[in-house]
Amino acid sequence: MRPMRLRWVAAIPVAAFAFVFAGSFAYFRATDAGPKAEAATSKGRPATGSNKGRLVLALHAVGSQEPAEAYLASVAVDGSDVREITRPPDGAIAADGSPSVSPDGKTIVFSRAIPGEPPHIYLVGMDGSGLRRLTQGTLAEVQPVWSPDGTRIAFSRADGDHFDLFVVGADGAGLTQLTHTPLADEDSCTWSPNGMQLAFTRFQKDDEDVLAINVDGTEQHPLIRGRHDDASPSWSPEGARIAIARDGRIAVFTFEHFRVAFLTEAGTKKDTGPSWSSDGSRIVFTRDPGRIFVMNADGSKLANVPLDKPATAAVWGPAG
């Protein structure tokens, strides 16, 4: 069973939630109790200069004594050229996390929390300019993600003691609630490449499954079910695969075989938050306690991104 990372209320301190961080599915039937996992090899190797592109990270603040304080930065895949993107408000502590980069590579949407308040959705330019809050209200909002065309943002919002999926325009208009599931938490959504569906995680009665839903809120379809904890889905650019964190290991679900194949090996450290490069050839993910790794999409050439501080999230940035 996964940790109850989304059961928050406004009165809970920021440390409790800072690190939360191509066709129809009509023919997919929900009769399978869960696909069988196939083993895939993955050998760890040191980072090399062959990796190109940049990542956007949520990093612990330098010298901070607050475990919840974090900010956004971009970094080259080889760990060099770290560039600060966000800073805490003047005289305050902030926890910035769950970044998602717009398709044009110019704007980041993320979740920001400050002590005594739940997290809300913010936008900021890649260069740190134009910081603004996107949504209004007092409910906790987490894990925003851009649509493929850059016009909409999906995220999870608290509904009583549980979380449901919402979609809002990039200008903050047209807020729409997609799910209404009073006895489940729904989060970690990802857009299909054509922008017509969202895949997301539903945690209900000790089960953690991956489902898909049309963006108009109709026709939910179970994709991955069973006794595993399947979280943090990330749809590949070509639409044929979804990367997930299964029981603390990175794996890939393929629509061709409707099966799951592990990419990382079992161990004492948990892997989470997979994110695809723009060409679908590589995956970046976080390994406890706050280390970032990049690997080929077949699980080969695993490389550590050397950083001088822990990270809580990582996604591909421009030219990634």
C-alpha cells in the first residue's frame, strides 16, 4: 500500500506535503486482474557526457534547515550548469515541486506550498520571470501537467478528504472537474499525445491502479490493475507506452501487448516519477533519497545525474 501522500488539509504544515509530488480505448476491456510483469535488464553506470539536454528539478534549498523548503532549477543532464528558476517569497519558506514544462519550453507549471497553507498551482517562466498563481480558492492542489498543445493544465484538487482530477485553461479560465470519486484519491495524471485522454492513478481500498479517462470526463477505462502499487504514469510521446513506478521500480506498460516490463531492478531504494524525453528514447526518474537517474527507454545505460543536493522531482526541459 502506498503512503497516504495526498490526505492533507490546510492546517497541516508544509513538510507533510512538500514532496508530493492516439486513439480510443473503447476496445480495452477491464476483465484482466492485472498484466504479468516481464523482466528487463538494467545495469547501473556512471554518468557520462554522452547525455544531452536539460532537466527541470525540484531541489532542496541551499543551506536550508527546513526539510520542506525546495525550489525549481534547471540543470544539464551531466549535472552541470545549474540555473535557479524560483525563489521563496521574501521572508517566507516555500516548497516548490511537481514541475511540468510547457510544450514550447518557455513556461513551467508547478505546485507551491507555504507554511499553514495547502499547495496551489503556479506558473513561472523558464528564466524565473512572470511568477503567478493560476488557480484560486483554499483547497489543496497538486501535480499539475501541461496538455500537448499548451492550452490546458490538468491537476488534482482536494474534495473533502480525497482528491479528484481537474482541467483548467492555461489562462486560469474554464475550470472543469473530470472525476467525482468520493472514496478514492486520483492523482499523477498524464496527457495522451493527442490531448484526448488522461491516464491517472487511482488509490482506493488499498489498491493503486492506472486508468484512462476522456478529457470531457466520459468513458473511464482501467489500464493496469492488480495487486501491484502502480503510480506516476507518464505517457510516451508516440503514445504506445506508459512509464510507471511499480512497487518502487520503474516499468513500462505497452498498449501493443497490454503488459508491464520492469526497467529497474528491485532494491532497498525506491524509484518514482518517470518522465520521457521528447523523442521517447530516454526516461528520467527519482531514486530515494533524492538522487536523479537517466536511462534509455529499454532500461540500458542507467546514469546518475550528479547533484550536490537532493532532488524531489525531475522532468525533461527544453531540448530534452
